[in-house]
Amino acid sequence: MATPKSVAFHTLGCKLNYSETSSIGRLFEDAGYAEVGFDDGADIYVINTCSVTDFADRKCRQIVRRALRKSPNANVIVVGCYAQLKPQEIAEIPGVDLVLGAAEKFRILDFVDQLSNVPGKGLLHPGQVTNQQRTANNEQRAIVQAGEVKEANTFTHAFSFGDRTRSFLKVQDGCDYKCTFCTIPLARGSSRSDSVESVVENARRIAAMGVKEIVLTGVNIGDFGNGTEVIEGARPKKEAMFIDLIRELDKVEGVERIRVSSIEPNLCTNEVIEFVAQSQRFMPHFHIPLQSGNNKQLAAMRRRYRRELYAERVAHIKQLMPHCCIGVDVIVGFPGETEEDFLESYRFINELDVSYLHVFTYSERPNTPAAEMPAIVPMHERRKRNEMLTILSEKKKRFFYQQHIGETRPVLFEHSSEAGRVSGFTDNYIRVDMPLEEGLINTVAMVKLENINAEGLVEAELELLQV
């Protein structure tokens, strides 16, 4: 019997990318490929890229080189947001064979099958392979180019599996918002989403695999229900909204925990907040992008709210769930952000009852309105502001943790990077660390939160194991 071809994956970026990598992996598995570890050497390497970070090109090059060191004759395929935005740049990376954008990535096997039909290690775009190009391809590899992002107009469901503790379940893709700093609409296309019935069915499949926690993912999940296609310029009327989705998911047996990965403040409605407050499955944990605590910057960013609404949402959450964890995304150094603007934003965030920050240093993105804006903030000033908010984040997280020391809370346990230890998160997203006990992994246990250790984790004592 012939040995099956092997494939290895590497994912850069967000939870949504991880869910899609897993689904692409299942396509290969169904086609008879054997998945191996990235450093084990493979026939095919698939790199799922991100465009949010400053170093997308550098990271992609590093991963390609790492793959070819392990397997010099492997085919290397690059997919994802960076592949959609900068296909030509990726095409010039030595060792890359295929570049697949948003509309092509879930047809990856079609392109892989064609790799062996073209001389050399590369593939030209379907329909564009001439005899002259076939001859030239022996000397210079050719790359599949990403199509136009408007071609990405259907929804492909996806969820991650491999970590039996947690699964990232994709419910929505693309975005219709026009934030001036963001390339995601250019990389993923218009907002579109799965049906409630399909999401619920995938949640049941995940539960049957023994996974204890589902994290709902998407580009703009609060926009769930926006339809999957545009007909004669008109978007279909929503048949269901995000609140309808989470109500149905709350009924799925076998799933102990569900988290909302990130939701826009204008879409995190009081109805959504009030539902989570009374739910047994949805965890008291919201991650709500703010981006700036200054209304001048919010307007320049074309965000769909002002800071007063954000403060109202936080206050309502804390009124109903005082123990709730609230995470915040913030961008520093946006064009036009003066020192006074930043300090106003800093003071606003400092006064918010939130639990931690994800701080991003603004970087220019080609083809975005912000890249053309005047009053550029010097990079050293951007870094200084990032450091200030990062310190504030650590203070807020420690204060949030300290509030709950002495309480007994449920923790879903997972493997720790340290031998003989186990870690996990409480329902309200407090990171717990304790000695490993047999049978603890992928179970929910009630623990008493004892103290905060030097690494900033909460040490805990096991009280009752719930199988």
C-alpha cells in the first residue's frame, strides 16, 4: 500500500484563521492526506496568513524557510488575508508554489491536484497556462493569484478541532463596516454569515467530539444574519440576528461553555447582555473593541459609536454581572492623535471598569483612508503610548484578579507549558495555575482562588471535580 501524502499547517493571526485552518485540514484528511507536525517534514505545507500585524511579510518568509528546511521538495501554499491583499509580494517569496485568496482557499484541493499537471513546481492561474509559459515555468515557478475579493461572496462554515478542550466556531465572515484603518473588508469581502441551523448543527458535532468550550468567531459576529449573497445590489433581509443565534446555541446539550470572542459595542446590545447574564452556558466574558477613548479619533476612524455608548455598555454589563470579565481593544498613535487626545483616552479607559486591554500600535495600511491622513504620530511616540496602556492593562488585570481571590469558581482545565502543572480559565476568564492531578485535563472543576503568583496567574485549590 502506498504511503499517503502528508500535509502540515501553520496559522498566523486570529481565532477565525484557526477555525478555517482546521476545516482546510479536514478537506485534506477526507482526500486521504496524512496530517503531520510542521517540523516533521511534509509533502505539502499550508500557511494561513494574517494582515493585521506589522510583520506579515517577514513572518510569512520565516515560515516558508522553516518549511523548506524540513522538506526541501515540498509544495508550499499560502492562503489567508495577507495572501488576498498582497499576492504578488508572496509570489516573490522563494519556495512558494501557490497563493490562494479569500474566494479560493476552500477550493485548495482543486489547485493542489493541478500542481502535478504543470511542469516545474508551480501553477499558473487556471485558463492562463500557454505552451510558452509551460516551458518558461521550468525556469521560474508560477503562482496562483488571488481573485478579486468581491468573488468571496459565499459563507463557508468552519470550526477548529485538535485541542479537545476548546473549539473556535466560525459563524460570520467579512465586514461591511468602513473603519479607516482596517484592511479586513479588502481581505475578506462583504459581511455574510451561516444560518442558525447550520451553526447549531456544528455545535452539536463539536459537543460529540468531547469539546467542553466553544468560542464563537467571525470578523464582525454581532452582524450575524446579514445574508450570504447580494442579489441585484440588494442584500437579503435578515432572517435571524445574533441574539437569535445565541438563544438557540444555549439549548445545545453537551456543550458546557460558550464564549463570544469579540463584539462591536454598538452590536453588543442590552438584549445580548441581559441574555448572557441569565445563561448557564454563555460565560460572563465580553471582549469589546474600543480603539480610542477620544471621540475625535473615533470619528476619524469611522467607528459606529462614541465613547459615551461604550461606557453605557460596560456599566450595564457590570450592573448585571459584577464578576464579568471585559476585554478591550485599543489603537494608539492614530493619525491626528495629539498628546492631549491620548491622555484623554487614557483617563477614560482608566476610569472604565474593564479587566484587560489588547493594545495595538497604529501602522499604515495601503489602500486605507487612514494611510493618507495628515498629522502622522512619530513612531517613538506611538511606542511610548503603547507602553503606557500596556502597563495600565497589567494593573487592571491584577485588580480584577484580586477582586475574586477567596472565591470558588469553575475552571476548565487544559495542559500547561510547565511539566507537572495544569492551567485553565474560570468562567469569568481568570487564568488559574495549579499542580497537575490525574484526570483533570478537559474537565470542569470547582476551585478556590488562593493568591496571585509572580507570573500573574492565580493559584488555586481543587474543591470538587465535576465529570
